[in-house]
Amino acid sequence: MFVDKELITIKAGDGGPGAVSFHREKYVAAGGPDGGDGGRGGNVVFVADTNVNSLLNFKYKKRYFAENGQPGGTRKCSGKGAPDLIIRVPRGTVVREAGTGRILADLSGTEPAVVAQGGKGGWGNSHFATPTRQIPRFAKGGFPGEKFDVELELKLLADVGLAGFPNVGKSTLVSVVSEAKPQIANYHFTTLTPVLGVVKVDEDHNFVMADIPGLIEGASEGVGLGHEFLRHVDRCRLIVHVVDVSGCEGRDPKEDFRIINEELEKYNPDLAARPMLVAGNKCDIAQPEQVEEFRRFVEEQGYEFYPISAASATGTRELVYAIAQKLQTLPPIVEYEPEPAPVPMERQEKNQFKITVDEDGVYEVEADWLMHTLGMVNVDDYESLQYFQRVLRSSGIIDKLEEMGIQEGDTVRILGFEFDFIN
């Protein structure tokens, strides 16, 4: 089964928490804090694998979570970092963030791509020792790893894409000029999956040709099979439009040519501007005047025309040489650049917060960035609470509460944690 689009969930590992530990050794007085830092969470890494040719595996497994980092240890020993989670996909797979469509990675080359970063480990209590706070009984928790719902979309890496109506001879052409052996029969939609073939030009040159399953009118809107596979034309450097010039199935070659070009343009306007050669197939069963009339029609629109008969391999070598010459003048296969994550409005200003007063007179502080700080607070430790108070003061939260008229003894709620305000 050929699967070229799937939705999965990935999550990098969380960083390990820092340790709260104190040095204990005979004959060593006041050893002090020696809690180590937590280990880093594992990244989620995508790798292009030439042994994988579809996204079928992702149809049955939808969740991929990397391991968390290990907690910090005593004697300032850092926790062990988690291994990266390697996800293998076919070459040409584009990874997008679901919902926004933001490109996270394009696995067209051999370089792995880190799509979700593991969280950093939290600091151990040894980092919080000061001349006035010599026994810190708190440490930082690890930072969470990134989590995404991602869409995997396979866009085949081919230099040349064959476009055209069903049963015009695209599969036969691929089988004649390459070693690919697609299923061939005299009925529509014989080809149900894209077929790649390596075309050898000479000892030093070759190119990859893709037989894209037959398009029909309305394909860009989801009619027939074309909508499912038009994505595989996106990367092609050159399009070869195969047309049945004989009209043996009762269709008008000129109308076929116009319809397919319109479908390519509707799907992606860039495709309409892509370099194109026109191969007039089945010339062996067409009348000479039919071939010449279609040649004039094509050349008047600025396209090069090559008469062929894929079934008898007539003219196919000339077409291959023309394709090779054209490819030498074209840029390499398109690769998509990862797009940076937009900065959410609520996070554009550091330490931004919102304070409201509910009907019971409780001051509710909303600040997502406080989640990590609050997670390291030990409510039973005086110095830990003092540290949290300094964070609230330096961020401007306490000043804002006083500006709003808070009184000593009033209740403040932060992320579900309630305490009485003391001036």
C-alpha cells in the first residue's frame, strides 16, 4: 500500500529535575549543597531513509515520545541525558505543523533534522547557594520538551514528472526508457501509485522520471486520483506532458492538453510556469496530418513537441536526450526551508502577566511563564518561598497588586497555588 500523507504526534523528552542534596563527609564540616543538574530530554529527530518508500508505518502508529532526562545526583553529578528518538521517513518527506502548515523540516537530503527539541535539565540546589542562603532546600525542575501534531507529506524527488490523462501511455514510456516496470493495461487508472524510474542518458548522466497517476478534469478539486498525487509534481524540475495524438479513445488531443494544464495551474500556479516539453504519443496509429496539426498547436503556444510511440520505442531516445539537455539548464530539485515559529502575542513581552479580582475578592494572577518557577518552590522551606517572592517582585507582579489596592491578608491565587498577601 502506497501512503503519502499521515498525521502523527511527536514529543521531545522533558529535562530531568535538579537534585536537592548536601555534602556529607567525615571530618568535613558544613559541606554545603551539592545537588547536580538534571539531564537533557531526548530530541525527536527525523532521518531520510532510502529503504523506506512510503508512510505506511505511520498509518498504524500515531504517537512518538522521546525519553525524559534523568534527575540530578549528589556530589554535583548531572543526570544522564536521554537518547534522541530517531524517526525514519522516505526521502522527500516534508514535515509540517498541523493546523498552521508551518514547515518544520524537509527530508530531501541526507542530513537528519531535529524537529522537536528536548527540554533542558533543571539546576540542582548547588546553583542557589549564596553567602546569605547557604542551605538552599530547593532546585529547579526540568524544562518540558517540545510537542507537535505534525503532518507528514511525501513529495517524490524526481527531476521529471509525466503529466497527462489516463491511458495516454505514461507508464509505457517509463518502462521503455528506464528499468521501472509499472503495471500496464489498456484501461483507465491502471497506475494507482506514482512510479519512479532512473533514466540512463550515458555513462555519466541520468535523471529520475516519475509516472504520476492519471489526471482528469477536476483533479485539483479532488476528482479522480489526480488530487491525491498532484503533490508529487511539486518538486519536478521539468514536466513532460504526454498526449494521445491519435484520439483513439474519442478525445480531442488539444482539449486534453488544455484541461491538464488548467488542472496543474489550479493546484499550484507555479506548476503552470514550470518548464514543459510535450510528447505526442501513439503516433504510430495516428494519421500524419493529426500529428502535424497538433505539433503546430503546441509550438504556437511556445512548447517543444516530440512525436513518439512508447509502445514501439519510436522517438523515445530523442525525447530522453532533449530532457537531459533541458535539465542541464534548470536549477536543482526544490527543497523547502524550515519556517521559524511565530512568537505568540502573549509571549512577545517577557514576564507578561494578567491580574483579575474574582467575586470572592481573590486576586488571580495569570502568567504561563511562572509555571516552571512555581514548580521548584518548596512551600515548607522559608528560603524557597523568599526566592519565589523575589521573582514576583522583580517581574512587577507585587507592584501591580499593590497598585490595585491589595491589603495584607488578602488571598492571591497563582496557577492554583493560593497564599495570603503579606506586605
